[in-house]
Amino acid sequence: MSQAKTLTAEELEQVLAYIATHSYALRNRVMLLTGMWSGMRVGEIASLTVSDALGANGKVKPEIRLSASQTKGRYPRTVFLPQKLRDELQVYLDLRQPKSMKEPLFVTAGRRAFSANVLTQHFHWLFKNAGVDGASSHSMRRSFLTSLAAKGIGVRVLVSPTGILEPL
């Protein structure tokens, strides 16, 4: 099995430009940037609820604590959100105005939670329609991890199922 494509800055901009011209632009932008800037897997993104990201004060939290049931390896872990991602999430949530903290963070056009499978397909078509060949939902995570490795983060930290990365 081949590795997921690592997205260049130009390809990311290409996908964001495509997203900006279509329905659900803000939601799709924030879902993409969540994967790119936090390194979460698509299944983790699909599993997020409003309470995972939003504090009682109405502000996006600096970190998301994923439960074992939300992660691939069934290990709970903490994901730090860089300020630029928190800002994007705050705009999205302020405009969306969820009625309950238990709601999915990202919802389909039918106002239901994405499944991991549907979200994987959603990203596949976003990349394909934006003209970024070979990209998949895992490209976001691989791009994130590659950028960390380029900044000198040790490989043992990157592959640890319970490793906690400091915010960038």
C-alpha cells in the first residue's frame, strides 16, 4: 500500500480556493484545516462534538482531549490546537450557533454527524474536484506529521499512540 500524498502549500491553497466557491465553504474549510493543522485522523474529526472543541465560556479550547473510543488505537490522547485553528473554529462555531454541546462539531447538509467513511469520501471528492491528484483524507495527517518532522520533532514522539505534542 502506498503512502498518502503530502500536500504542498500551493496544493492546500488550491483546495481552499476550490472550497471557497462551493456550498458549505466555511464548514469544509474548517474540516480541512482541522486535519492539516492538528493532525487528527478523519475518523477523529468525524467523531468530534461541540463540547470537544468549545469551552463553557463559548471560546474554542486550546486542546481537544480525545477519548479512547474516538481514536484509531483506542488510546485517549490530547490534541493541541494552534491559535490559527482555534480562530477558524471560533468563526465557524459563532456562525453555526449550535443549540447543544452534544451536537456533532461538523454536520452534513442533512444536519447529521459525518461517519468516518462519508467524511473520507467527502475529502476524496474535494481533493479530486480541486485538481489535487493522489490526495486522500490521510494526506492531511501525513502533511501535518511531515511538517513536524521537518521542524525537528523526533520520530518516536510522532509515532507514539499516546504521545502529546506541544502546540506549535
